[in-house]
Amino acid sequence: MRTRGGVALALLLASCSNAIVPGGIEPGAPAPARGPETTADAARWPSAAKPLDPITAPAAPATAVSAATAGVIAGPAIASLPVDSAAATRALAAFRTSCPSLQKRNDVTGLTRGSDWAKPCADAQRATDARTFFVTSFEAVQIADGRAFATGYYEPEIRGARTRQRGYETPVYAKPADLVDVDMGLFASDLAGRKFRGRVEDGAFVPYHDRTRIEEGVLAGKGLELAWAADPIELFFLQVQGSGRLRLPDGSVMRIGYASQNGQPYTGIGKLMRDRGLLQPGQASMQGIMAYLRANPAEGQAIMRENKSYVFFRELTGPGPLGAMGLPVTPRATVAADPRFVPLGAPVFLSMDRPDANGIWVAQDTGGAIKGANRFDTFWGAGDEARATAGGMSARGTAFLLVPRGTLARLRGGQPTP
């Protein structure tokens, strides 16, 4: 899960993060008003676009636990979709990266098998034209009513230091040794798939320390300090994203990624603040939330602590950041999705009311707030532009999942695909 891999970062505005943690505004909420922000730290609000209409179909039933149970129908011919060549080229590169894992994963959507991806993956290695590859190797399907909601996430960069020093006094913790994951399926078959995270105290399994206890120093002095951040608010948001960069005093960069989480429930402070009337029109973005927290430090700290979830990190020395597949995610090509409804590694086509969200993406990540059919979180990379785009991303429109040719016919018992 943007664990690793999104306020207008969904996680901050959602009511509910192991990948970069994606975020956004929760489905059903009104899109944030376009605000008067004019600073370099402002969210980006591009011009509107008209999305393609979905094919008429029922919404996913509340009981749906997979794409197959949500309802799958044939989508339009991929050749008829407005596939941007640059977006297709980025998506092809991301798809190639995902292929080895894609063919080995157990697809819980009920749509594909690992062997189904062998031919598209082989074709991808030989492809010289990205658009032609997607047109000839895939067919589009629509999950339930196809009505999509997309937010954005990015790889933040904040000021940090490897050792505690003046101006760098907020610890960035590594995963504690006493943080334990328990698979309940080992104890009762009806609990298969359910996991709890906590610690053992006096012979009993109890919840792990929450954010308040950790920030008050319960882990201090145990050798878990991976680094030290200059700004606790920036570190809070980096935890929401799940990975990021620390710009060290000498100008070098230390990259950190998700190692674990304390098992406590996630509370989206953006929704909390909006419900309390603390966010005015134009403030419903990551940037607007940060501005309020800075202007009201005591109240801001209390608000952040209402999110009991706390993320632990590890230093990344290879390529990254890494998504839920354990692979590097690709700016403007990776999207986080719910793996129950989109096979991890599969391409999706988004047609949204924001032009920058449109095109082919590859589902290489997951996120704590990215749940349900047609819910996506787009990854924008690092830097000011990525921050501005992700911070204001709230797009609605239509989604089509791209699956290997012949998938729908197989699901229908061998009947030809319409």
C-alpha cells in the first residue's frame, strides 16, 4: 500500500496506509473549490476536460469483494480511445517492469490468471510503438458502472539529518523489533486473511503505541532513530505518502521508504477539519491543510494526533520509490488501485475531468484510502510540480481496465467478445 504506494491527497481527506501511501478526497465528497492560492506552494488546478461517458451499467453492489462480483462488461475498442502517445510510452515502460511479478501474482479480482499475461508481456518486450501495443494486445472492460474517482500522490522531499542537531529534532523511526504481525487465520479458519499488528506486554498481545505516545517519546533512546526531520508537519505528510527524500544539511539526499505501520487506525485529518468547518473554500488541498496547521500550531498538533496511525521507515539505497509490487513506481504512469478490482500490474485507461489525469496508467501500487471499484491514485514523482499537481488532484470520470485479449470471452464461457 502506498504503503509505500495519497487534502487533495486522498489519505488526508479520507475517513480511513506498505507502498508510497496514496491519498485524495474521499469518493462522494464535492471537488474542492478552486482557491486563490498564488504562492509557489499552491496546489495546481488545471482547466476542465470532458470525460468519456461510461457504458450504462449498475453500480457495484455493496457486497462486492472483487471485480468479478462487482460486474464486468465489455468496454469500447481500445483503438477508439484517445490514447496519448507520450502517456502510452510511459505506461509501456511501467508495464514491462511489472510483467515478471504480474505473471506470478495470484489475481484476486477473479478476472485473470498469471498465464493470461504471458503473451502481452512477451509482446511488450518486442513492441516499438506503445499505442499499437496496447491496441493489439488488450481489450477494454468496464468494472461495474465505470464511474471513476482519482486523486494524486508524490514523493515528498523534506529537510532532514542523519544525526540529531539544532534545527533537526523530530525523529524518523525505523521499525521497532517489538512490532508484531499476527495472522489470525493460523488460529481460526473463518479469520483467514485477517491480520492484526501489535506488541506483547506481560504475556498478552496488545495494540501498539499510537501516534501520541510515539511523539511523546515512548520509543526514544532505543536506537530506532533512522534520521531527524526539521519540520514535524512535513514529516507527518511524508508518512501519509509512505516514502520520500530527506535533503541533508550537506545537500545530499537520503531516500526513505515504508517499513511498517503501528497497526492503529488511520484518520484522515482533512475530512476531520472540513467537518469542523476549519477549511474554507480553496483550502481543501494538502497545501491548504498545511497552512492551517502552521497558523495554529497547538491545535494543529492535536489534530495530527487524532490520526493514531504512525509509519516507520527504512533507508532505500536502490531504485525507487517502491510501490506495492516491490518495484519502482513511475511518475505519470503508475496508479494505485484496489487489487480486489484491478490486477496489480495491469493497465487502466482513465478519461477524467482533469486533462492531466487522462490516458493509460499501470496499477503498480495500493493505498489505505484507495478502496473499491474505479478508485485510483495517480503518481506524479518528486519536486515542486509533482507536489502541486498531487496536492490539488481530484478528478472524476470514467475508467476502463485493459486485460489480455480473450479474457472476457473466457469469463463468459467461451462466447466471442462483443
